[in-house]
Amino acid sequence: MLLGAQLRRLREANGVTRETAGWEIRASESKISRMELGRVGFKERDVADLLTLYGVHDDDERKVLLGLARDANEPGWWHRYGDVLPQWFQSYLGLEAAAALIRTYEVQFVPGLLQSRDYARAVVLLGHRSASREEVERRVNLRMARQQLLTRPDPPQLWAVVDEAALRRPIGGPEVMYDQITSLIEATKLPNVRLQVMPFASGGHAAAGGAFSILRFPDQDLPDVVYIEQLTSALYLDKRDDVDHYAAAMERVCVEAEPPGRTPDILARILADLGG
């Protein structure tokens, strides 16, 4: 998806039609469209030919984009969970693994990257009540495996704003929530995790429309991607106007939420209420 978006930008900036681009790599106009949407695999030779057509001759820039082409064809660790992983979410896992900064706003649940195992199981059961125990555990294991990126040698920065309602909603029951809040307190000690709480007292706010995430990548030439999850699909937005709109909403949410330094005290109060 990242490579496709960049190829689209380069093509449009140089006034090249999809038909002309398709002819250059001996493919159809619809093939170019699918490539730009990230819906087909990439041949490194085709990407190299398109870059030449689009006037990209700088060796460093070509190296980055050709590297993306190679990476796009490599199966990720999550492919072993393909039996419980919808295709539209596999795309997100690839983006998440490549991101340098993940900003997310959650209104109903604790963010997946910060969920405890028992809490994750309770969330999985909400959406898959008829699933077998084995399937449920595979889905939980997938979520736990995702979290390893926060403690890898070069981890991304995670900046999460969570609505207070998500922290007080007893998903899985009081004991599960007690452990989950305790886990969040530990997570705030990680140097690459910033957690803010949007309190009830804030009333309405900029992100009242629902949860979303914004992913930023190490290479400045790659566009940010906004991810919005739905029940049976997801939206991936990378057009500048869309990204700017969500980025502005995220900035306002971060200002309206309690400062990160107050998060441990807020979580401690919630923990005391649960203990009581």
C-alpha cells in the first residue's frame, strides 16, 4: 500500500496516465490501478521501469522504493495466522510493523497493542461468540504477538489516547479489568509509550466520530496512513486532505485529554475503584 501510494503520486506529478504506465511494463491500465491500491504483488523490474518513466533517477530514492517492492513480497510473521486473519487486517499489520510512530484514539476498548491476555480474550469473545476455544486462543495469540514490536530493539513510538469509558467498562469482569489497568500502568513506564486519558469531564471533543489510528513511517517520502476499522472491513486513507483532517483531530484530542504525566494517577484511581 505504501509503495502503491508513492507510485501513484509520482505518476500524477509527472502527468503520466495509467494507460501509458501500463504500456511501459507490458500490463493493463487496471493492473496499474491495482498496484497503486496495493492489491497485487510487485515485480521489482516493473517498479524499476516505472520509476525510470516517472523520472526518478536518484539512487537513494530508487533504493528505498525498490526495497519496499522486495519487502511487499515477503510474507510477514502474521501469515501463519491466516486462518483467523481477514485480508483487510493483514494490510494493517504490515503497516504497523513498518511504522515509526503510531498514534491512536480509542473510545470502546483498550488499544490492541496494550491489551492484557485475559482482556484480549474477552474482546475476541465479544465478536466471535460461536468460535471454538482453539480459534479464540489463536486470535489471542495473534494479538499478543503484535505487542512484541513495542519491545523490539528499534520499537515504534506509540501515542494512544483512550476514552475514560473504555477504562471503566468491565470487559471480561472486574478481575480482568483490574489486571488490564495494572498492565497499562506498567506500559506507561516504557520509554516509547505515551498514554493519555480523555476524561468524562471533557464532554464532546474532536474525535467524537469514533476510533482511528494514524501511522507514520521512517522515510519522510512515504505518506502517513489513517486506519479506520469497521465490523467486516477497514478504511485506509493516504490522501493529503484526509490525513490532514485526521491529524488535526488527533492534535486537538491530545490537547483536550489529560496530560501524559497524569495518566498513572488516573489509572491508579480507576484501579482503586475496581479494588473497592
